[in-house]
Amino acid sequence: MDNGLDAWEKNAEFWDEKMGDNSNSFHRDIVRPSVEKLLNINDKDFVLDIACGNGNFSSRMAEQGAEVIAFDYSEKMINLAAKRRQNVLDKVHFYVCDATKYNDLLKLKQKRPFSKAVANMAIMDISEIKPLFKAVYDMLEDNGIFVFATHHPCFTYENEDYFTECINKGIAIEGQPVLQNYYHRSVSDILNTAFECGFVVDGFYETPFSNEKIPIIMTVRLRKK
């Protein structure tokens, strides 16, 4: 399966420029509020930031007192993140890692378990999610949480077949150099993967664009039991 890495390498500089130091309005106003409610960062947290992009949310968590291990599978994106976030490199440690490779993910494990993990708008960009969910479960402390925000599958599928997994090509930010992969999965496919790995769900939000009545984003909190 095409894992979409080539597209993200080509889009990395454009993405970094558009997201800037503080992210864009979509992430700030639509994605971040629900993620932060469910994540509830504090200064004792040790957080895994999955598919961190240019590190804007990693930096935000560090400013709230957390220590962060952040990774992306685009080496170019990680280089840009480390350059842009030099002011928090004492709290944020950036790595290149493929979220579809369980053994590679385990190499991110530190001397203490993670208290929390987060994936902002990344689940739909990852070609296979079970290795990630399993690795996150194994690296979290007991009662640790994994919060992810993703396109709401019920309202963003394109092929008139909600139940069948498929790859669609699309854009995240208008004007990006090349199309990227979006991996459609039903809500039940996503959650059953989480349940198979041992998680339970104990938090859930559905978020629309401003002044709309259909959600574009779903945000889920999984807990290790």
C-alpha cells in the first residue's frame, strides 16, 4: 500500500510555512479545543505527539509544562520542526518514525511510560493504524490516555460506500504542491481496532465548521485499562 510519504516530503516546506509558529485557524479553532479538553495537559505529563508535523502542538504542550516526544515520518518535516521550535527543544524531542511500523514505534519508548499520547488530524493520513494503536497502548502507563482528532468518517467519505476502506487523494491546505493520501475507515473499524488493542473510549466530541450543523471532525479519547 502507498504510505504517502513522498507527498509529505514534497509538501513539507509549504506546510511549515502555512502552519507557521501557531498553526492555522482550522487547527486553532476547530481541532484544538476538543483535543485540549480531552487531553488536559499538566506539568507532570510525558506525551507522545504522533505525526507532529512542524511541531506547533508539541510546542504548545511544552509551554503548558509537559515533556514531549514528537515524531513524523517525513524527515524533511522533522528537520523543519526542530528548526522552528528551537525555543522548546529542552522539553520537546523530535524523531523520524513511521507510524505503521510497530517495532520502530517501540524505539521511541523512554525510561518511563508516556502518560498521554495525541494525534491531531493524522489517523486519516496513516495507511495502517493497528501497529500504532498497539504500540501506543504498550508504551502508555496504566490508565494513560490517547486522544486523536480525525476527519469524521460518517461525513467525509467520497465513494458512496461508507463501510469499505479506501484511499482518496486530496489536499489539507489549498495550494499545496501535491495531493496527499486520505485513508477512509468507518467509525466501527477505527474503534474496533482500538478495542482489540485493549483501549476503552471515555471521551468523544463531534465538531462542525462555524455556523454548520454537520460535524467535520471527531475527537476521541481512548484509555488504557
